[in-house]
Amino acid sequence: MPRFKSYGGVRFGGTVTIDDAWAMGFDHICIATGAGKPTVIDLQNNLLRGIRKASDFLMALQLTGAAKASSMANLQVRLPAGVIGGGLTAIDTATELMAYYPVQVEKVLHRYEVLCAKLGEAVVRQRYDQEELGILDEFLTHGKAIKAERARAEAAGELPDFQPLLWSWGGVTLFYRKGINDAPAYRQNHEEIAKALEEGIALAEGMSPKAAIADEFGHLRAVEFDKLASENGRWSSSGQSVEIALRSLYIAAGTSPNTIYQSEYPDTFVMDKSFFQRYEPSIENGVVNLVDSHDETKPKLGKPAPLTSYQKDGKYISFYGDNHPVYAGNVVKAMASAKHGYPYVAKLFAEQLATLNPAEQAQRDASLTTWQQQLDEAFTATIVAINRLTPTIIEVVVKAPMAAKRFQPGQFYRVQNFEATAPVVAGTVLAAEGLALTGAEVDQEQGTISLIALEMGSSSRLCAHWNIGDPLILMGVTGAPTEIPTGQTVLLLGGGLGNAVLFSIGKALRAAGNRVIYFAGYKYRQDVFKVEDIEAASDLIIWSVDKTADDVEAIPVTRPQDKTFVGNILQCMLAYANGELGEQPILLSDVDHLIVIGSDRMMAAVKDARYNVLKPYLSKVQHAIGSINSPMQCMMKGICAQCLCKHVDAETGKEYFVYSCYNQDQDLDKVDFPHLNARLKQNSVQEKLSNLWLDYLLEQQQETAA
């Protein structure tokens, strides 16, 4: 299609702004970005391990292809499972859970059996802790039952019936606070409810969730519900509570429209509560005027009115689907919004198109090819170098001009290789899940981005097996730029890969007239990389190394003012503060601002140390920032909600959740690190098996190549 072009990995407001689009030659922008932030319900022990947002689950299922036997993606579900909500998303989540569970346990069983035959069962199982072994054995038992039913059905020449098995393991239940005939799903498409019941979904009406209950490992065990009763069509508490055993819980309690651009660039649009205010074009004598179609009395009704308030130099922006109050709710309405909105947009260009003669049309078509080539160069990402920095750290340098253009220190990108171009080994596609990788170094003139990955899980390990010239999905920038003060003394603490994030931050701090003291901590001496960049990011470095492969030799220094120490980063800070490392060119007591980037355990230790062992030395520090890498998926700022991070106000005890992909730099004192650690383990059984499976696949690949 010569007049159609589609690009993935381009975030509106990140990769490209409205002004960028006009400068590139676009004539109109259609916003069809769907639903935004899901509702966070009032639930005690919210987002306990085992609890996820429905949007998180559905996106993980569809975006990563987790339901495919060929996928490397990790999406862990346990039964019995519950879904809270009464909309079509809740129905969809429940039916997808029912369909996915047999696929999940069969895939786990297959890979486990292959690996045990290759390595021995003891080798495979030694990677797991007590809790994980229990979950693994649960999956294996269920996988064998699913496999047996599939074999029975095949022998009988019929379709397998998994419903009895799934319900013997607890099944999937939809919980709604009212009656199902009061639910939005019933009003919008009651046939979907009927089909869900046919597939074995159970309904529990009049159930309002109160508290999540953990098992001895901190995983969801049950949910306490307030049992409601209906009287004359009104639902209210019966005064009774009921505890339901659940191992997974998915919240589908509604969403808000995705208007994130307005929050990133305030005053771009006129808003109507959470929606863009809607307008119709009125064209007189070739002049377009916007007519307000908002109706206070009927906020969900009215004319299509597809235009936003935006108008600049004859340019307009329209909006559709869940962004639009008339069409929000389901995909059928979303498609209708495009059908109804098209004539309005065409009308904007009617005069221009009518006066275009054949010669002008031919000239326009000829220039279109050149323009599309320019778009290809701007919006596609290609690997230009892959560098091994340490035995466990890889650098991938990517050419992506528009993504590089908007980078600011502290921000990051979502990176993934294409499934269509990924190698297939032993029936498995070597496609990575989306990775959150920082822009360690960005050359905006050359349009290149240096991305640094620590090889921990199967997806990050795949980076080393990509090839120069390969295309990538590189979405961003995303996250928030790190706040850069001026004229202060700033303490940077980097742990392992966290040091890569601090390269650009430290350089920006020094350029703004700050003094930078940098504690760079590593587990092994061989983990040190890009020393020149760390030096450029600091006035003073104190290196620390916990261990080395063969001895306890310290990291060597190359500048006279720098120090080195053997021990963990907290021990290093105390040794420096106590004068054990000699002269102190910058005193810890002079530090105004603290930025910590490392593992969740390292940042939690620094948080605690600020108020005990380090308290006498950091008296001036009023505010400490931690760069929080909670589990992430879409990284589009408030969409899938996988990155939700729990905060607790120490003074009031109030709990709330923030989106780490919207702002990764968070108040260190408020982050609930035990909760973060638990969230990071939510797929651990599958992740450990995938790591072993990747070892097996790479060995198979080498044998085939030989």
C-alpha cells in the first residue's frame, strides 16, 4: 500500500511530539491510544504477590505471545484464580485465564522433562527455593493431567475437556459487587457473559473485596470479601465477611482514558474531566472554526465531534475509541468512532484535495516515496554495534535518530527484538520480552544510543546473540528526566549495572555546577566497566568491590583524588567518612542531595543506613532519590500497570502506588522495598526454567552450526 505506513515502538510524547510531527510534514494527528490508567481499588495488602491488574495480564498474554508453546515469555498464573470487575475487560480476563492455564502448565512440563533428561533432575531443581519447588511441582502435576486428557481425547477422536480438571484445581471466578445484570458487560454485550459461563467461568455476585491474605511465603493465599445483599435493587453490606481461597487475583475495576500527553505537556488540550474536550469543525469560506460539542448533562452522549481543542497554523488533532467519551467502552465502539470521525477529518482537507490537478497529484506521489524514506530513517532502530563489557554485561549500540533526539539524563527505553526476525531453535523463538534499558550514552548528532544490559534472565541474555544490522523495537524515551540541581554537593551511589545509569546523570550534574562524589560498588572486580565515563561523571570516586574471582585485590584508581576499598558499598561509605581511606576531598557532611541506583536490596540497605549508621555523616541530606526498576512491561506511562510501586508515608502510614515507568526517580524513604522485592519475583518459577531452557537452546544452536 503506497499510501500507508506503520511504525511500532514510537511513543507519542516520547519519540515524537506534536511539534515534531508538524516539522516532519504531517498534516493531521489522530489520537487512538486507547484506555489509560486502571483503577486502583481500596484493598488491604494490595498488589501482594499473586495480584495483578487485568490490563497487565492481558497485555502480557498478547504482547509477548506467552500463550504460544514457542514463546520464551514468562507469565505465571496459579489456580484458583479470581477476577474483580463487571466490565468486558473482566470477562475477557476470566476467559483468557481459563484458556491460558493448560498451555502454561504443559509448556512448563515439556521444558522440565527435556531439561531433566539432559541435565538430571537434581541439577534442574537445585535452582529453586522451597516455595518455588512447591509451585513448580503444582505446575508439573497439573501439566501431566492436561497431557493425559489431551492423549485420551486424541485416542477417542474428540476434543479434550479441560474444564473438570481446571475446576478440581479451583478454576476461575468472576467477583462483582452487584448483580451481573447490573454490570457494564451485561449492558454492552451480554452474549460475552453467556459464552464465558459456557467456558466454565463461575460468577460470584454481591462480593466486595476487603483484604488480601498472604501465605507463609508472602504469596496470595486468599481474599476476604464483604458479602453484599440486594434490597429493592440497592446493594449494601450484609455485615458478613467471607474468605475465598485464591492463588491469583486480577483487578478489572475500570480505566481512565489515555491522555498522558496532556500530563507530560500541560495546556496542550482543553480537558473535559478526564477526557479531551470534544469539538466539531465548522468551515465557512475555507476557514475552520471549532465548535464546542460538550454537554454537561449528557457527558457520555452527543455528536461524534472528533476534534480536540488543538489548533495551530491550520493543523488539528482528532481523537477516537476509549479516548472519546461517546465511544469509550469496547472495541466495537472504537471501530465506530473511526467510521464516524473519518468524514470530519476529510472535510478539513476537502478544498485542498478538490483543487489538486493530475500534475500536482503526480508530483505529490513522487515526493511521497522520498518522505517515507525519511520516516524510515527517523523511526526505525538498527543495531550498529554489540560490545562485551564484562563477563555478564553487554552493550548494544542502536541507531535510532528520533529516539536519541529526545533523551535526557535518567530516562530509559523499552527494547525488544522482533519475533519475525528472531531465530527459531528446537521450536522456540528466541524473541526477548520487553527490556527496560537506560540510555548510558546518547549521541544526538549521530542518532545513536548506547544500551547496557546485565545478563540475568533469558531475555537480557539474548541481547548478546543479536546481530549488527538487526532491526529492534526501541520505544521511548520514557521515564522522567532526573532532576538536576545547581551549585550543590551531590552524592551518587551506584551498584553494579546501576552505574551505567549514572554516567549521563553525573555528567549533567557537573555541567550544572555541582560537585559530585561517587561511590561505585561492584560484587566482583571483573564487573567494572567504562571507567572513563565514571570519571567524567564525578569529581571524586570511591570504588568498592565485595569479592573477586580469585583474591581480594581492590579496584585500581587512575586519578590521585580517588579512593578504593574492599567491602560492600555501605562499609565503603563508613570507611571513607571515618577517615580510614585518608584525605577526604569532599566531606559526606557537605552532601546536599543523594541519588541511589542499584538492586532493590542495595537501595533498601542505603534507605535504612541513612537513619542509623550513616545518620551522623549525612546530616545535610533532606531528600534521597532511588531509581526504581520495578517489574515493567509496556513502559508507556500508566497503561498496563505492571510497574506499580508501593509507597508508604512514614509519618501518616498512608499507602499509595506510583507508576515507575512514568517516573523512575522516587523518594527513597517512601518506597516499600520488601513489597518491591516480592513483585520482582512474581514469575520466578518460569524465569528460572527459561534460563535453563535458553542454555539448552544455545547448545542446540551451536551443535546445528557445527
